[in-house]
Amino acid sequence: MDNLVLYIYNFILHVSFLTLLPLLVVAAPFTRRLREGFFNYFGLLSRAQRDFLKGAQKAGGRFYLIHGVSVGEIKLAGAVIEEILKRDPAAYFALTSTSPESVLTASKIQPAGRVMPLYFPIDIPLFWSFFLKAVKPREIYILEVDLWPNFIIAAAVREIPVYLLNGRISDKTFNFYSKIPRFARSLFSLPAMFFMQSSSDREKAVKLGADGKTSIVAGNMKFDTAVSPADPAKIAELKNAIVSSFGSDEYGLVICAGSTHPDEEEMLLDIISACAARGGEGGTLLIIAPRRVERADDIAAMAIKRAGRENVIKFTGFSGGAFPPVRESAAGKASSPDVLVIGCMGYLSAAYSLSDAAYVGGTLSAADIGGHNIIEPAAFAVPVIFGKNVRNFRDAASALLESPGVIMAGSGDELKIALEKLFDPQKRRELSCAGVKTLEIMSRNSNVTKRIFSIIKG
């Protein structure tokens, strides 16, 4: 390990932590992630977590630590847990993440009673000493990429094998570590194995210091999780919201825009409103599931300006009763699209399942996000449109684009052309028929998780 870089890193980290600590203490009661994860950030467990740990240990359980940052990464943990349980039926799981949404997702992963969701500790050696001493994981699995130095070093010191699953290394990350090559080589030499999404990702990992013999191109695990059906209860909730608000759930065309960003939503609303105004049998429904659900009110306000107040609703979940009816029928408003804005987590897959076509956000945003999950809507065999910024899913995009039902739009003008095809019945039928080819591609690229664990067990 390059001790100078590590020293500088820890010096900055400790000074920043001590400087901000009073602010963190004051803000904790008013900030959800601080309130929920306060103990975990220090490598400590809450009372409920300590009780869970004691119960598992009393039952003879062995813990495995799985870490992922985003909700999408945490969803992959379900497949990992399934494979580990095949090998070790007495396994329990500490599932760490960084946001309230992803920790909440972790709490819903099955099997119930085997998963302990936690917030990821701050990367300070003392905190990781507390955490690993308490949990005592047999193995550590990191989903995609989150190689915190003190975390990895603490595991190596305790001889806990670390596996990087579904690994990817962005150009930005590669360029950063390339500037500190000695430190990078030391850090990347510590994990036991790297299972990378693509040959490009593997090449970057090896250049940074990973052992070429234990760095493997495994494919994208998100192909595995995408084949899971959407939750029937959530589908029913969305249908109820649509019927109660718009009078019907029967439309000539339903488009879902998933994981969108501000400039994309405005672009989609303008294009789809213009297309709908030219006529469309049965009317049009646009479902917007933004990347940040707290933006739902702003999106709804923007949609009202384009489609009218009675054509827009915000969905925040359903707990019984009914939505107040807005109008008698959707068919009478064919000149303007109906717009349903999803303002709560966990409904994207259900929204895709109800749709005739999908647009995946983060792919045409000026913010250059790198793209969100283009695999998820493809599993429903509907036409899928996304922009050119798909570096987070580069190989998946290349594979899916073999299907005529998957379209990459390089600009706003190309997005307009792609969406206009959906309003042409003949062209839409052609795109929809290509869904068979899309499913063939999905099947060909699946079973990644099983292959990974066959290698680990071997």
C-alpha cells in the first residue's frame, strides 16, 4: 500500500469528520439518513440490530456482508443471497447501503428474518474495526464498485475474502486511480476476485492492479433480476389510480418514462403532447417515474401546463379507498396525453409492465448521468428507447440493440423521430413484434449470478 497516499486520505477524512461531527449530531434528529443510520456510521449497531445479531448467532447462523450503493444494486443482492443459501443454509446477511431508499429496499429482500439492513459505516479504520468485530462476516460481496480503502484493508487484515460482483469501472474512476498508480495497485490487489460486466471493465481493473487470473468477465447480473415479474399488487394499485382518476385504463398507447431527469421530462412532455394533439386512437397515457421521487410535484406542475389539470395526477401509493374521479372517461381527451407522475419508490417495474413502450432516463440528460437500467423494461418485450449516454450499460446496450425493438436516440430530434413511430400503428406493431428478439437476447445474457457462484465454489 502507498502509505503516503493512505496517510493523506486518512488525515483529510479524520479532519473532515471531526469538523463536521457537531453539525451531524445537531442535524441527526431532523435528517432521515442520520437519524436512522447514526450508530451504523460509527461502525456500531442499534439495539434492534444487536438483538438480530444475537438471535442469528444463537441459531448457529453465519454472516455474509453484501454492500451496494443504489437501489438497483441492492436489488441484485436478492440473487446473491439465493446462491449463498444454496451453499450455506445457515447463512445470515448484513446488507449495507448509503441512502434511506436503498436501505428500505434491503429491508424487503427475502428470506424474511435472514437479512439485517444497515447504513454503510464511514471509512475510518476504528469504525470498521467495531463493525467487523461485531458482525464477523465470513465473506464480503461488493456490488458494482465501491472500494473504500480502509474498508478493504480492514477485511484483508482479518483475512475476510472480498468479491466484487457485477463490477464496472467508469472512465472517471479509472482516470482518478491512474494518477496514483502505486496506491491503486495496492488497493486493487486486495479483493479475492473481480467479476466484471465487460472486457473493458476487466481490462481497467487489471491495469489498476487486479490480478488477471482472478479477474473475470462475467456479464451483467441485471439481466438476471430483470426476468422477475412485476409485483401484481403494485400493478393493481397503479391501475386503480389510472381508472379512478381518468375513468379508464384502456389507452391506444401507454408510454413509461423511467428514471428520468428534469430536461428529459420536459422534452418528453413536449414531444408526446405534440404527437397526441395530431390524433391517436384511444388516447395516450404517459407514466413518468423520475429518478428522484421528491421532484414529483414539480413534474406534475410542468405537465399541467402542457396537458391541463384534469389530465395529470401524482401517484404516491395506495392504501385502500379510491382516488377521487377526475373525469368520466379517458377517451374524450385524446388530443392531450394523460400523465401519471409516480411520487414514491418501488413502482417502476410495475409501470413498465403496464406500458406499450418505454423510455429510459439518464441517457439524454445534459447532466451526462451515464444512463440508468435499460435492461429492466426490455424484460417486458416492449419497444425500448434510450439516449446515447449509456456508459453505465455500454455492453448491455450493445447486446440489446441487436433487436429492432430497441432504439438508441442520439439527440432530442432522434428521440422525436423514435416516439413518432409509436404513434404510427403499423410501425408500432413492427416494433412490438421485435419483442421476441429482445427476449432472446435477454435469455442469452442471463444466469450471470449462477455462473459467478459456480466459479467461487469451484
